[in-house]
Amino acid sequence: MTDTAERTHPIQNPDRFFIGGDWVAPSADSKIHVHDSASEDVFLSVAEAQDADVDRAVAAAREAFDRGPWPRMSHRERAQWMNKIADEWVARGDDIADTWTRESGVLRTIAGFATSVAEVFRYYASLADSFQWEEKHTSQDGLPALLVREPVGVVGAIIPWNGPNGIMAYKTAPALIAGCTIIIKASPEAPAAPYILAEICEKIGLPKGVVNVFTADREVSERLVRHPDVDKISFTGSTAAGRRIASICGERIARCTLELGGKSPAIILDDYDLAKAAEQISRYAGFLTGQVCSSLTRLIVSRKRHDDFVDALAATFSQVKVGDPFDPASQMGPLAMERQRDRVESYIAKGKEEGARLATGGGRPAHLNRGYFIEPTVFGNVDNSFTIAREEIFGPVLSVIPADSEAQAIEIANDTIYGLNSAVFTNDPDRAYAVGRLIRAGTVGHNEWKNDMKVGFGGFKQSGIGREGGVEGLHPFLEAKTMVFEKMPSHIK
């Protein structure tokens, strides 16, 4: 294995926070140590925020929103700044990709696409001209009226560790074009991307207080959620944490969007080739070592084809090459951290204990003695009541569930607290549409794992509230205001 400990990190001010446009000293000396997922070595240590640091960041964002230039700029002016961020993001592409690989275990060959996050900023910048910020109406009394969309205010964005680059962008970019100011709370396990964004904001001279960045653990993060000067929370993470955040926001009627967990089903209909389905599912199930909320982990197939599908899936998934994520030959890297590997192993043990058949994997790769690696794992004969079919594992563990009919397959697919992603495997697009309309999930893919953030992403049920991506992802950062006039203002054409 490559000695990942020899690689240095590119973060310029890890011992400080980016608040009010400056790199400020923390209020305490405590540090957060970030471990390289492939070597287990500490490769980065950052300052750990305390309540006083949260208050300082909120005050800076509040000042910038209430009295600063950002909300008072035109959308086109804000778009110019966002395009500058995009340019610098591309320039920092290697730094972003390298740190993401080390933090989360994503393959470096995939992490290289992190530069595409720049297009998120460019897309939302383009809405300056194409989005209808003011709509003409006629009131019920026949008077001219406008529906205007204004920024929601100060946003607290809480970023997870698995995909910090893209997730951060899909919160920050729509907030910025809307005219909001933002406080980014970086994950203790993956703070690099927020720090790099802060460095970019400093370099381009973004107005002070528009973007603020600090790293904190859960207890201090709650201070951000509770803060009365934060108008909206945008959170991505576990459903358990989302419930807590929603309850706190509910107490003070703060706005929130929540992108939470998933236990996403794929229904393989009887007309679809099993080997082809197994290949497609295996191809995506190892992405980010299964640490993906929308991963297809409950695979529902007719009982008569169950055993054949388990065998086909075990044959393909077991061939995934697990190794150093910086090695171009690797097809799956490690889990992000020790506690995540412990979590995955506990679910594997639970699956065996409850009577599922372990078809492949279930252990640590014998050829890797360092790093948080786990084998690609497939269980067959899984009942939908089993723990491994009910709870989000967040690792490369697949459960095959038999169904006695298509109707029962749909019923099983919907028998979950989650509703994030799903798929229907069939040669008939009409059947894919019909079955997909019956699945209670925010996304339905045809014949593979599919998401499209340009259209919109989010979940039904306990997979979240609201949407991210596309125009749908802009609306949560806006407040709608109705204005009724005796005569329409002269600038409205």
C-alpha cells in the first residue's frame, strides 16, 4: 500500500476559523484530529469551535445580512462573485480531491471529479437572469400585485463527512444567489473542503461575513441550530440527528431543510436479466464504500429467482478490488473511520444472527492490515423485518429480499421509514413508470442507481424535508412576499 502518511495537507490556517472575512483565533485550544482512512494516521488537525466561536460566526453573518452589501446587490452582481468562486474551485481541484480521498475513503479516480462542483456555483449564478424573482399578479380586487422572492436571511449549513464538497456547494450556492449569508459548520471527520472554500472566499475578496466557516462536534453544533439570529438550518446527515434539529427549529419556528438517511429499494422485475442487474448494482454499491445515503441496499426480487440473483450478485460484488484509494487499480477504498467500520461490522453480525444467509464478504480484506477496510458483502434470504433491512448501515452491505408477487415487492419497497431513492429494473419503460409511481421515494431510477441534482434531490417520509439541487433547491433559501399596489411600480414591465 502507498504510504499515505507521507502526503501533506494543503490547508493554510487549520488552527483558525474563517469569520467575518478574516482568519480568527479560536476561543479555546482544543483540536480535532482527522485520520487518513487508508492508513489510520492523523494527517490534519483543526481548531475545535466552542459556543463563543459559534456566537462570533453568527454575529458576523447577521451583520453582513442586516447591514452589509451582499443582500442589497443585484442577482447579477452576486453571480459574478459566484463565478469567481467556481474558477478558484477548479484551480484547487487536486487539493480538494486529495483531502476528500484521505478523509472519506473515496477513490482518488472518482474524487478528481470534485472540480465539477464548480458547475453548481455556475448553475445557480445563471439563475440570476433566468429565475423569476418577481412575478406579476392581479389581486382579488383587481389591483396590480407582485409576488417577490427575497433571501431567507442567515443560514446555518451543517455538512456531513461522506461527500462534503458537493453537499456544501448545493447549500452554499443557492443561498448566495438568493442573497443570504451563511455559516458553514464543517464535519469533524472531513473539514478540508469547507476550509478550502473559505480560502477561496478570502482570495477573491468576497464581502466580509457572507461566508463563515468553523469545525465543531455535535454538542457545540446545537448552539448553531438554537441560535435566534440564524433564520434557517440546512442539514445533511442521519435521520436521528435530523429529528433533533427539526424539533429545535420547530421550537423557534426557524426554517429548515433536512436531507437525511435512506434504505433504498431496487425492484428487479421478472423480465430483466439477473446477471445484468447484478452487474449494474455492484458497479454503484461500492461507490464511496457504500457510504451514500441513496445507495440501493434493499434488493427485491421474485422468490423463484431469489437464489439465482443472490449467486449472481455475490459473484459480481465479490470481484470488486478493495485497496488503497490512491491506487488507480482499486475499485473500492476504506470506510471513513474506525467507528464506521465498527458500525458496519456490527450490522453484519446482526444479519447472521437474525438468520440471513451470508453469500459473500462479511469481514476485513486479508491483504490489508491498516486502514478501515471492509469486504463487499451480500446477504440473501433477508426478511424485510430484519435489522439489516430496516436500518441504514452506510457501508457496502446488500440485502436480497424475496417477494411472492409484483404487488408484494412494491409493498416491501414501501415498508420502511425512509423514502430517499429507489430503482426499477425492467426492459419495459412503461412498467418502470407504473411501478415507480407507486414507490414512495424522492427519486426512481430505471435499471440502475440514478440521481440528478440538477432536477432535485430529497426524500419522502423520514428521509428528509425539502429538496436540494435545481430550482427546487433554491426555493428553501427564499421567502415569498406578496405586494399589492394601487398602480404597478414603473420598473415592472
